[in-house]
Amino acid sequence: MRVFMIAGEPSGDKLGGALMRGLRQIVPDMLFDGIGGADMQAQGLVSRFPMAELSVMGLAEILPRYRHLKRRIAQTAEAVIAARPDVLITIDSPDFCLRVARLVRARGATRIVHYVAPSVWAWRPERARRMAGCVDQVLALLPFEPPYMEAAGVACDFVGHPVAAEPVAGDAEVAAFRAAHGLGRAPVVLALPGSRRGEVQRLAPIFGAALRRHLAGSDGTRVVVPAPASLAEMVRAAVAGWPGAPVVVTPADPLARSAAFRSAGLALAASGTVSLELAAAQVPMVIGYRFNWLTWQIMSRMALIDTVTLVNLVSDTRVVPECLGPGCTPAALAAALAQVAAAPDGQLAAMDLTMHRLGQGGADPGLRAARAVLDRL
């Protein structure tokens, strides 16, 4: 059996790696082709070109690279058609992946599965209807998503969110992490200004100023900044003047990353799936995000929801404060941090509910996704 897979960014690569493991667990001689990063390559994929070429977020950010991305879309579609796989699985990155899917569907009857439902509940609901013409099945990470896709005529399976199955560091790992980074018994605030270069450039100065306000007069609180290995030097330079003697960590071991999270009592984070990681580690949080001006102008007018934080959405609460767009200022973030630090219990209850609804304690999401793909072939 041959599977062609496409991932366009690190989160999709992680999903793809877990799905490949699940597929091989059921069909050991499965053959893979496509585009992916380190996780998928660790499962045997030879990526046709570097996945990093596709890791672009935001409407304004895509425009300067449009011609190159358009060429890659055409090349990838031709590669799929030539490979004649039993199934094409595209993973997130809809602006790239669904364009490839449309070109492939126009040339043949290859079965197409898209992993990660588009957030049609948040904005651009017409995307569900458009997908019906080129996608046979969607694998959803969030439990409330299947009805939206099925109403548009696309089969959809909730397979669980990977964060619900990730190992959580225990007390021994947390103690080792603190000792290794000289944190002792100091209170720790996590700062997560994003996983993309543009995010770090926009958010690091704002987060640093917010932490300076929040930590004014604090007695020895330390700041820990988890960062992707590819951005480590950039992040170190960006946080050099921050308060709290920042420690930048780039752990390859998931338990080490989890230990960094569990060492903290409070977090300031960019919007994204990191809110679910914080929920798994039971770290109360404040979410901040500043888009490119054009992206914000478009998205703020098209949004269908009043919150972008997944913990709020999955738990059906609004306990995680958000400072977005023009509202993402040092003063607003510092005020929100003070509010959460004073009364974290509401968030902790919402985090427990979130993890339960995402499938914590059930089958591994990668295996569930593999079963869903094979069951509908």
C-alpha cells in the first residue's frame, strides 16, 4: 500500500509522524512518499523538498512568496499524480495542501484525506463546502468539528488531539530540569512568543515589556522561554534584555519540554495549540498575539467567534484572557497576568475538562487517525 503525505509546518509534521506510526502498526509494509519534516522523516519519509519552504502564516506574509509557493503546488500535484498512491493525506496548511488536492482531484480519482479540519467555526465557513469537491474525508482534532464538515457533505472523524496523549513530566523530571537550569525553588513564569520567526519578531518586545511590568518588585521569579531549535539563537537575542534572567530551552526530549512547562506557575503565550500544552501541564495562562496589520484587518472582520484560545473553545468557557491585535500591549498583558495569578482556579477546572474532551486516557490519536483512514478506504 502506498501513501503520499504532505505536511507544511512543524505541528503538521508531528501529526504526520504519529499517523505514519499508526499506519505501520496496522499495515507493516506501508510505503510513504511526500513532504514532511523531522518527525515524518524519522518514520522513513524522504521529503521531496524542505518542509520549511511552506511554513508561512498570515495573508500578508504569504504574498511575497506567492510565486514560489505556486510553483511548489504544481510540482507537488504532479508528483502525487505520477506516484499513483492509494491515498493522498494532506495535513493542515490548507492554503497549500488544498490547492494540491484540487489539482490532483481534477486529474484522477485518487482518494484524498485532509488531517485537521479547517476552523470553519471561526471564520470562512465556505471552506467546508469547497472541500467537499476535492476531499473525501477529514480527520478532526476537536470534538465539535465533525458536524460542520458533515453538513457540507464531507465525511469527518474525530480522532483526538495529540496533546492529550503526550507524556507529562513527573516530579523527578521537574526537579532535574530545575537543577539543570539553576532555577532552584524560584517561582517560574513561562514565556512563549511563538514558533515562527515573524511571531517572535512581533511578540518578543511586547512580551518582554509586559513581563517587566508584571515582575516589578518580585522576589527572584525566573522566566523560562521554550523555543524551537531552529530559532534558538534568535530567541536568545530577543530575550537578552528581559527581566527574570531568562533561560531559553530547546529540548528535543518531549519529557524535558513537559518538565519546563510543569516547572511554571504562570504563562504568557502566543495564540495557538500551545494553549493545550499548557492545559495538559496545568499552567494558568494569558494569550497574546499581534498579527501583521493587513492580516488583522481582514481576520477581525471575518471572525465568527469571540475567542481564539482552544482551551476556551473546547471547555466552552472564557476563562483564559486574550490580548489580540491592537489590544496586545504590555499594559494589557501585565494586567491580565496579575488577574490570572490572583485567581487561577477557574482556568485549572477548564483545563481538566478540555483534556477529557480531547481524548486524554483513550487510544493514541495517531492510531485512531490511522484506523479512520483505513476503515474508509
